[in-house]
Amino acid sequence: MTDPPPDARQPDARQPDARQPDARQPDARQPDARQPDAGGPRRGGGLWHHLQFRRLWVGETVSQFGTTVSQLALPLVAILVLHASAFDVGALTALQTAAFVVVGLPAGAWVERMRLRSVLVVNDLIRAAVLGSIPLAQLVGVLTIGQLYLAALVTGVSTVFFDVAYQSYLPQLVGRKLLVEGNAKLQASESVSQIAGPSIGGLLIQALTAPYAVLVDALSFLWSAGWVAAISARPPRPERRPDRQLRREIGEGLRFVLGNPMLRAIAACTGSFNLFSAMALAVFYLLLARDLQLSPGVIGLIASTSAIGGLVGSLVAGRFAARVGQGPAIWISAAATGPFSFVAPFVHRDWTLALLAGAQVATWMGVVVYNVTQVSFRQGLCPPGLLGRMNATMRFLVWGTMPLGGLLGGVLGSAIGVRQTLLVAAVGESLAFLPVLASPLRRTRELACYHDPPPGELPGDRSGA
């Protein structure tokens, strides 16, 4: 899950503080909705006719398919091949997201100094190489839990840089007016990939064993790198200013997020949900594979049902937000998501498996509606010069809780049992919506949006209406 907004009447929600050096002037080099390139959308055609977006979309869709295979395959490599304990699986879960704590904040400032398209391509290639080493190690008989830990950590670092650049690149590529449509399409393709990925991944694991199924993800990153490299919209390298200081730039990103009551509430909601979600994930596959003794194919089928809800959520997110208001759409979707987590602790090898599948559908429908709405709000609110740091700060705050959640899940799974750990996680997920409910989001139908000042005028020169 992810984030909320200040009251629309607050001027600082619409325009950045004049003290922020990167937000003083709109960057004329960054394409937006007012400067369509040759690959931009035709009038009335939306993003279906946007060539550059389609290239990003195609590459990312296949990459997401491969990632869903690895999300199932990596823990099953540990459980079925290396006979890992609950703590081992929890540590693996923690390392997959530990990078958001270690490099999450500086990544935003670093990415803003680089060409975003190059950041995407390089980190796709790094992840392809690291994941490709796992089937190779299994082939020569040297695969260990230590290599899985290292692979999880390195791919996590690359994912941090990729995600920060990705969320900053989309507004440049499609313009702010098409952000909701762009995010919804990307979420839809991700959901389709998650429907097919785990099911096919489960069959691949049964046919090839888990280590070799990871090769599918490695190849998908190569595919993604090729399509992103083909995007012709290439903003020039950001200007290097002699007065840039990493600590100050990180501080500006933190102040922008923490100084906005709606962004603060979104960060608190998403971070707490992710904490307990990671706790549950650390023992979920242990429940299915070891306690219930389900085959990889059945586990993949159960995992894929969640993406059906994600697909539905991506299709209805825009209309739902238009009907109830953007702010209410965030807190309602967050509140509706958590209670379905209470199904997993009580599932057995009987009809309750169908109940678990239904709960997965409902949970991920709410998660995707929440994510589409709050991510689009964040991207629309932030001035171009702060996008990288804002996204990195949010990722640090909301994903940084996941390593702790994974470790807690492993420790609790070993100490009190798998089902009891899932129950504790369900309670936490059900209460995660409280920060957004208590924020101005509850009553704000139209969320604030940043507008570039006219040429030659500083954002701080205009008084808030």
C-alpha cells in the first residue's frame, strides 16, 4: 500500500516553499503535458496512442510477469531446496527490502543527478545478472542460503534506484494530466502479470525446480531493459550545480513529505500496513508448503488469485475516486483491505482454501485502488525538481518498515508458530488505516496539485488562494 493530502485550502499544498532551491523554476528541459513529443498521445486518444509510454508499458509488463515468478520461486528455493527454517525465510524477506532503509534516502538525490532512462536500463541489467546466477549455481551444485541472501540484497538495491527513477520518469513521459491513466494502466498490466505469473511459476517450479524458474525473471529484466532503451524521449542530464549538497537535498525531500499532513498520514498508513504485511509474508509460504503440504502448482494458483483483485482495482480506481472524492477513496480503500487478512490464520486443506483465494482478491482490489489514488496524488503535488527526493523519501518511510516486519515474522514464526504470527499480522493490517482516517483526507474530495509558475516568476511570489 501507499499515502494522503493536506486540506486543499492550504497554499503550501499547491506550490513549493521558495526556500527549496530545486523548485524555484520549472525545468524547461523536462517534457510535460504542455510539450508533447512525436511519441505523445493523439488528441482524445489518451495513452493508448502514446508511443513512448507503450514502450515503457510493454517492457514493464513482461518484467512484472518475471518478478511474480521469482516472488514465488525464491522462498520456495529456500524452503524446498535448502530446507530453510522460519527464521531463514524471514531473513530472506527482510533482505529483499533492506535496501530501502540503507540507500532509500540518498537514492532520490543521486537519481536526480542522473538521466532517468539510463538508471532504469542499468538496474534492469544488474537484476538480470544477479538472478541469473541462481540457476547457474544450482547447476554446478554450489547454491547456498548465503547466495540467496546476497541476491535478495543486491536486487533490492537495484529495485530502490529503479523505482525512484520510474516514478519520477512517468510524469516527464506523459505529463501530469495523464498521471492517473498512466498509473492505472501500469497497475492493470501488473495485475494481469500477477494473475498469470504465479500460476505459470508454480508449474515451472514443478517441472524445472525452483532455482531454474528464477531464470524466467532474469530474462524478463533483459526484455524490460531493451524496451526502455528504445524510448526516444531523453531529457538531457540534469544540470550539475556547484552548491548541491547531498545532506541538504535529502533534508529537502524529508521536509516536503513530513511537512505535509496528508503525505505524513499516507506514509504512516502505508508503512504500518507494510510492516505487518511483511510479517505475514515471512510465514505465509511456510503455511502453504510445509504445514498444508500443497504442491508448488497449487501454491502458485492461490497466489495468482490476488492479482484478479488487483486488476479489478486498477480498472475501477479512477471512477471510484471520482465518485467518492480523492481523499475519501484513499482512506476507504485502506480501511476495507485489512480485515480480509483474518482468513489466512484459520485456513486448512479443505474448502477454506477457496475462502483464502476470495480474501486475496478483496485485499488486493483495495490495495490497488489505494495505490493508484495516492501515488497519482503524490506525483501531481510535487514540483518537478523534488520528484526524485519525494519518491525516495516515501519509499524509505513506507518500505523501510518491511525488513523489520520480515525479521519479526521469522522470529515470531519460530517462537509462537506460523498461524499465531499470521493472526498478529492481521490485527496490525486492520488498524493501519487509522492515520489517513484522522487526516484531512477524510473530507477532501479534490486533492491539491502543483502548478508551474509563469516564466520568470518564483513559486513563492504567488499568494495562496
